Amino acid sequence: MNNQMVANGAISGLVLAVLALSFSIVYIPCRVFHIALGGIFAMTPYVAMAVLGTGAPWWGAVLAALLAAVGVSLLCEAGNHRQLERRAASHGAHIIASLGVFILITQLTAVIWGNDTQVLRHGVDQTYRLGSLVVTRAQGMSAVVSLILLAAVYLWLRYSGVGLRFRALADNPTELALCGYNVNHYRLLAFAVSGALGGAAALLTAYDVGFDSHGGLHMLLLAVVAVIIGGRASFLGPVLGGLLLGILRAQVVWHFSARWQDVFVFLLLAAFLYVRPDGICGQPTRLEAEQH
């Protein structure tokens, strides 16, 4: 394998891992297929670009964009999924409703800011040489920020009291409610964290390779594939799945062509569904547990 392509793939895989984890943060505890996250991914860089256009500093633009991502994600729960939960709606209804919200966010983004590809940086990006590897400033920022976010989520879930109760929500929401905790508050927390992680992944991608108003669905599909091959019931699975996809997609570009990337991804997905449907970190479960 070419070391440079492995490094490039690992960096893009880290960003994909952040997006995949943002999807799992909602899916595992809430059992909600958060398709609207694709719209949030597409919208977030435009908010940052608009704030930068007012002359605000970069940190102000990043903060405003992340707050917008968190706010829209919270609205997805409060105005959509919570209402469906009260009506005991099916999982299919949640998926269709989330798809509708995704389309709404995407179309509003296109109407307000247009469909043209945009960039958050100007000029040629600075490069650094690390031995035989060449890393751009955008790639270095993506790797460092992604690692910090992934480590922060791990420490939060593993060692904090809120993280412990959040994992309890994923295991048994009924028992958590019987212990006196408000399940709705923890569901809102899940959507807030998901929006923040998804927005961060969007900003890192936008700064590195640019963005457009219709790129969210493609990235979300890659994130979902990473979740499936990594393990749907594990918070570690999406991270491993994202890294694996990033490295393998880079190798496909190196040995074949970029046109074959998506073909390879979904062939890999089909192979995992056939050989190991529970993913890398998944453990086979009884049918009764899956239905629960």
C-alpha cells in the first residue's frame, strides 16, 4: 500500500468516523434513523460562510455554525420525533418524517445560498512534510480535531455520570425512567450531541474539500455504511467502520479510479451483511432483544 494514500484515507476516515458516531449517538439510545442529519451536514458550512461574510472572526463563525447545527437537531427531536413517540408511531414513520425534514433543510439551504460549490478557505493550502508523508494544514486540522472529538465522546460515555445514564438509555430506557430520570431530557441530549458532532464533521470537510447544498445525503450514506460494518449496537463500531472505509476508499482511488469508490463501498456493505451482519464490534443477539 502507498503510505501517502493510507495517511490520506485515515484522515478522511477520522472525519467520517465523527459523522458516523453522530448518527449512532441518536440511533443507539433512541432507535431513530436520523436522516435529517444529512441536511444539517449540508447546512452547517453555509452558516459559517454567512457569518464570516459579516466580518466576524473564524471562531465566531465556527461557534455560530455549531450552535445552528445543534439547534436544528434539537428541533428534529422536539418538533418531529417526540411527537411521533407520543403517538406510538412505527419506526417507518420516524424514517419517513426524518427524510421529509432532510429534504426541507436541504431545499431551504439551496434556496438561501444556492447550489454552487463553495470553500471555507482561500488560496493554496499550506503543506507540511512528516518524513515521507505530505500533509496539508486542512488535513492536519481534520485529524487533530477528529481525534479530540472522538476521545472526548469516549471519556464522556465511559467516565461521567451523565454518560453512564446515557448508556443506560441505550440499554433499557424503561428501567432508566423507573429510576426517576427524565428520558426525554436524555433524548434531547442525544440529538444535541449528534448535531454538534455532525456540524463539526461538516466544517472539517468543507474546509478541506469544499461543500455544496446537496452533499449531505452522500456523506450520511457513507456514515451509515460505517455504522453497519462497524457494529450498529456499539459506539466504538462507527469509529472503526469510518477508519476502515476511509483507508479502503483511498486505496480504490490509488489502484483503480475515484469512480469506483461508491461501488466498492456498497460491495463491502453487502459482504458484511452476508458474512458478519452484526459488524466488527457486534455480537449476535436474540430476536427478542433486537425487537426490544
